[in-house]
Amino acid sequence: MMKTNKKSALTPRGCQVLLASLPLLLSACGGAGDAPSPAPVPAPAPAPAPAPAEAKALKVALLPDTQGGGSNVSVYPMRALLELYKQQKVDVVLVVGDLAENGSAAEYRQWREVAEAYKPFMTFLPIMGNHDNKGMDQDWHDLVADFIPADAEHMSGARNKNYAVLRNGVLLINVSYGWMPFAYDFVEQTILKHKAKARHIVLQTHNSFVGNKYGLLRERIVEGYKSEEGDVAFKAVYDKYRKLLAEHEVVYVSGHEHLYARSLIRDPAQRNFMQIVSGSASYKGYENRFGEHELVQNTLMLKARTEATGTLDVNASILDFKDDVLDFKAWYAEHSVMKNEDGPKELAQPKWQLFDRFRRSAARCEKVVFPASFPVEIQRNNAYDTNYRSSPCPSPQGVSARVLDGENLTFNRHDTRSRTMSAEAGKTEAANNREMLSLMQRYMFVAHESWRPNLNNSQRARLIKVGTPEEEVEVRATTIDLKKQLILSWEAKAEGTVSEVLNVSGTAGQGGTYIDPYGRSKDIRASTGLPGSLGDGSEQGKRPVQLPSWASGSWILAADGQGDPFVLEFSLPKDGKPEQLMLARQDPVSGAWRPVATTACLSQRAYVPAFLLGTPPDVAASCSLVEGVAGYDAAKKAFWLRSPREGRFALIARP
């Protein structure tokens, strides 16, 4: 709130100014009756109008693992990424660890040779990965000393490894590999210190919190060793981290897995925080071992590609912050470069493809939407909702919006591989394999019950070879369908709008792809999922999917946001008049606001489910329905729109 000063007492200097135009006040100002009037004093120029507050903006990009095999850095994927980030005017690059294969001084010189060309354009914030830990500490310090900003706040005893930087309202906390179990106090204190100034918080570390191949949860708790100080320490702070990261809406960024995955991780109170596993800029890809951990995680996007496909992906991600808005986009470029000696090949001119995105603001409402692939007869467990239908989401100024209808019919699918592990009596936290299975069902996977189905597999984890010396715990190979996160976000009024702007995100994030654990393509329309994956407790696999006509069957996202149709309801302001206003959608290319319907093509019927696929009887067949079918519900004082595209919506003055 702007503060104003109280009026000061009238001063002789003030009286002098008043004398010029108000001679009758002369005596009140202490002057003589016949004294000559002073020369007129020009009126002061009006104070300039205050300049609008400058938006706080920051573009933060992710540089995944660049270990190059042998004793090398993967220079060509790294250079391709940094060139893209330069073109996109990125401010900060988070270097998620495993810069090199063996952490040697020679490799770091190789890494620096590539990075130096881009250092004038962006700030690098590097952390150590497990491969960097193979080298000498001093080589690491020599590498990063002039990359980490001078104003970085370092964790005591871990300088250049664990540190934080605040830039333009974005707090960037950086924790090196192996330190998460011991860095909780540093992370918490840094967040609390800066929370008043930080509109966004990003925590980058090397290992995923809940991973598809690795992950702190599985490695430090389920397979935890009593003798490992880090395992014992992480178990003590696991729930504290989940609560802290969810409460402050932290974006958790990692590397290590050489595949791309974005998911929501829940705390004990069912609040979410976002995890982004950044993918690869290396000459090797990793397979998908475990998929999501249903007890705490919903996976929203996963893309793996290994050498088994004949090519690799290099992954690029940008978190674009502006005031309280985060606009995230991720791309991939396919290439056949397997070592530096191959030369740049496709990476000389990479073909970047957008395959993941979301947008959110501080004022938002969210919902996890499940794929319409599991059997309808199973119990829903309060969560397995396949409809985009949402509760009303109020804006800061009192307008409200919600989604009335729409089904998640277009989704991606992937397989995992089998993985076995065993307890070691006296060494692991689990004294035997049955206890290890119990830990999995306590922390990771839902044990299938008729009243609590596991949508991913009837026997997600199980004992095999029971009673024999070869007895093990098996995490079973299975087929998983991705979820979506519907986000309704309110942003400030834009030029040309009467209301605040509503951004709808999450309906168009997947195209109907299907890959095996190694990234090889399968046909979701024809292939049956792996045994037990149907979701009804049987040994049947997930059924082939009849994709809707609008599904692309591709990784590439449509620029115009086309995906599953949904029905949006948008209320009028308290004193708004429907004859003066119209719902509009912003054109993503031109930025112009276009009415969703002309007056003649606006239905006066309340929305009913039949309109999800059909047209209201009072809308003429000649009407152009490019933006979808729209109507006005007088009883609710709200417009409704069946739209095939997510994006930005607002009320405008009726043309």
C-alpha cells in the first residue's frame, strides 16, 4: 500500500507563496499592512505520474547431465542447448550436475571451453553430481569459482557446493549430490529468510526426490542401509522436506536419470510440489525402471530415449518467471551423436520440438485428472477422476471461473521394466525381503485392494522365489498412463480486457504416444499393455486406446493449444451486463482478443452435457464455431464455452 505523509504546518515560506494570490492572508502570515507584495512565484509543475512498477522477470533454463563417456564432456549437446538458451535470452542456467564423466581437471577445462562463449549472456549455477564426486574437490572449486555469483549465500562447510541466489523475486537454491540428507536446515532457513521477497522458489539438486530410475526415496529409505549416515539422515527429514516444499510451492529440479519426467509429489496433507527431472545432454539415455510411485506421486509427462532406439534426445527446459506467473516449456531434439568424435551431425542445426508445457500464477486452482483408460466399474478412491470438471475458482477481484465438463481422452502411455532387490539382514533397514516389500507399500506403491485399486498393476511389487535362497522383491514391469494437471490461473487485466485474465492449462499436454522402457515407439491404438496393468486386479493388460479424432499421436504439442475439448464457465462481474460484455480468447500468435462468438451465434441456453459434442438448438448451422460453442446462462450470470483449445480467456467489451 502506498503511504502518504500528513500535511505539514504552514511555514513562512508557504505564506510567501500564498501572498501572491491571496493578499487578504497577509496579516495572518505576519506581514505589514502596506508592505509591497513580493514578485509572483511560478506555480510548481505538477508531479509526474508514477511510473508503473517494472515487472520482475527472470528466465531460468536447465542444463542436464553433460557427461560424455570416457573422460569427456558431451560438447555438442551442451553447445546446442546453450545456443538455444542464448536465442531465448535466458538469464540463468541451472547446471544440474554430472558435468563430466570422471570429474577430472581436463574434463572441466573442456566444459569451461564450451561455457565460456555463453558466459557473457547468462549466469551459470553449477552443482556437483555423482560423477563429479569422482574427482578432486580443488578441481571443482577451480572450475566454479568465477561462475557462482559473488552475492551467493553458501551453506557453512559446503562452499561452492550448496548455495542460494536471489534474482528478481526468484530464489534459486542449489544442493550438490549427496547433500540433501544434511542440507535440510540450510534449505529451510534460506526459504524462511527470503520468503517475503521470493515470489518463486526453485530447488535444484542432482538426484530426483522420487525417481523413475533412481530417487532419494527408494535409495535412502526403502533400500536404506543402517550403516549409511546419509540414509539415516534422509529418513529423518523426508516428511519435513515434503511439507516444506509443498507449503512454499517449490519447483524441485534434478538430473541424474538421463530421461525427462515431470510429476507432482504429495506431502502428508495431500499438498503438491512440482518435480522436473531435466532429461539428458549426454551421450547415453537411461531406461524407465519404476514409473511413478503412486502413494506420493502423479506423473504428468515422461519421455525416455536410449541408444536402443538408434538415436538420443537432448532436452531443453525454460522456466519463464514474470511477477507471480511461471510459464514453463520443454523441448527435445533427436540426434545420433554418440561421442565427440562423431561430430555435431544433427546438432549443428537441431530441430527443437515442444513437447511439454504448463502455466500457473499465484492465484490458481488445480486438479489432477486421470486418463479415461481404467475400468469404469472400479472404485474411484476419492481421486480417480477422469473429468476436467472443477470447482469454482475465484479471481482476486471476485470474478469466478470453472470447468463444467470434458473428459481426459488423449493421454500418453509408457512401459517400465522389471527390477529386483533384496534385503540384507543386519545391514538394511529391512531385516528381510518381506519387510522390504512392506517398506515399498508404505512409501512407494499402492498395494492393490478391491477398495483401493492400483491403476498401474495388480501386483506392483511382490515377492518372487519365496522361501528359496534366490528370494527377492520384484518391482514388476507394467504399463502406466500419464495423468494431467488442470490449472486455472488468474492474472492481471490485459490491454483490451474488462476482467482479469484466466489461463487454462493442462488439457492439451499429451498426444497419445506409447513407448517401451527404452523409448522405442509402440502403437497405443493397437498394443495391449503389460500383464496386470489394466487396473482391475486381474492379469489383463491395459487395453488399446481408441484415440479421438483430434489426438495427434505425436510428442509435438500444437502451438494453438488444441487438445481435449472442455467446457469453461466464466461469470460476470457483480455489476456486469451481458449485453455489454463478451467472453474472448487471446490469439496465441497475434495477441489479439477475439470474441468466442458473435451475438447471433451465442446460445441463450444453460449448458447441458449434450452440448459437449452437440450444438444447442438456438445456434444456427451457419455459425462459425472456430472457437467452439458458446452460450450465456442468465440464471448464473455466466458465459460458457466449449473449447477445443486451452489458453487465455477474459471478458471484453462487446464489439
